[in-house]
Amino acid sequence: MTTPSIRHLFDLDITLRDAALDMENRPTRRMIANAAIGIHVEDAYYSVRELREAVSWVHEGVSAGKLKLAEILGNDGADDFQRCIYFCLAGRGVVSMLDDLEWLEDLLEQRGRIAGEQKRLKETVMPLVNPYVADAPDGPLVRMDGNFEQGPSWWADPTLSA
């Protein structure tokens, strides 16, 4: 009798499931880990990376940052994943938001590396079950306006405003 390979039918979402259940993680991290479960490996990584870059640009005062973030949140041709991640973190403070986005981006990058290794070894993975029931946004969209007002959560000192 042969021992089955641990790589056969590997669950690519196992680290996300663990992170979602780890009580040592902040609630926001548990929320965004849960939100990423089932999302296609590359879509999840690049969506979070794009969102993190846009939030970072806004935080750093890059002129195109606000428009990029507004385009991401108001994109009617995309699914709701990026909006879900953003709104799980919105209002918690930009530093915490960026920290959580970088944390998730790292988890998703490692998930992608494992998926690539599985493919190179011709091993199978458990099918990802997309949690979204529609390919298009469902509900109202954020207004695409790059001149949005940044509230107190965007500033280290809440008494400052843009």
C-alpha cells in the first residue's frame, strides 16, 4: 500500500482558512482572509496588490492615487472582491489598512507560489469555489470621483484633514 501524496488535491485556501480562524489575528485580517477564500489565485493576488498600491498612493499624496482608488471602487465591469476587501478595512486608519493589505498580499503571493509548484509537479489542487454568484457587481457602486474628501482615518493625527 502506498502512502498518498500530501500534494494530491492540495487545498490552496488552507492558509486563508487558518488565518480566518486564528484568534491572534486582528478582526480585520480575519475578515479579509475569509473574503479571499475561493477567489482565483491570480485574480485575488493582483486585485489585492492593485488595491494596496492605490491606497498607498493616496496615503503618500501621489496625485493619481485618489483617481485610481475611485476607479477601483467604481468599476462596474469588475466583480465585488476589491470593494469587499476595501470596505472591510475602510475607516480603521490608513496605516492599519495598508498593514492588513500587505499582510493579505503576502498570503496570496505564497498561495500563488504553491499553486505554481503544484502545476509544475502536475499535482492536482482542490477546486476553488467562487463565493460570488455573479460576474458583475450587485448593488450600488461608489461614485468615480478622484476628488473625494479624505476623512480622519487617512491621517495619523485625526485633527488633520485634506
